[in-house]
Amino acid sequence: MKTFADIESSAKKLPPLEQEELLQALTTSLQNRRRRSEPARGRRVGNDYLLDAPVGAPPMTPERVKQLLEDSP
């Protein structure tokens, strides 16, 4: 399958339940990709400026912060 038309034609040949599963899988994948591409948003809290990580970003654990610091120039 090389073109969208080929993929669409093949998807239409699937049984309805499998079409629904395919739709759900593609929707979830697209939503996750969009979330990963969202930039962090900044906000003021008193005199501090904090970044809110986008949905799906890895948690900032002490181990993660240490690794990021070690990897930075």
C-alpha cells in the first residue's frame, strides 16, 4: 500500500468492528502526537515564572532532572 487511496480502500474492506478499532487506534495515535508537539506554557506565580509541561510529558522526577542536567552542555 503506497497511497492514501490504497489504504482507504483496504480499510473499507475490513469488518465494521475492525474498522472501529482502526479508527480508535489512529485517533489515539494522532492525539498523542499532537500532545507531544505542544510547547510548554509559562505562567507567573508571584515573582516566579513557571512552565507547565504539555499533557503526556514525562514527569520531572529528581532522576529526570539530574539526567537532563548531565546531558546539557
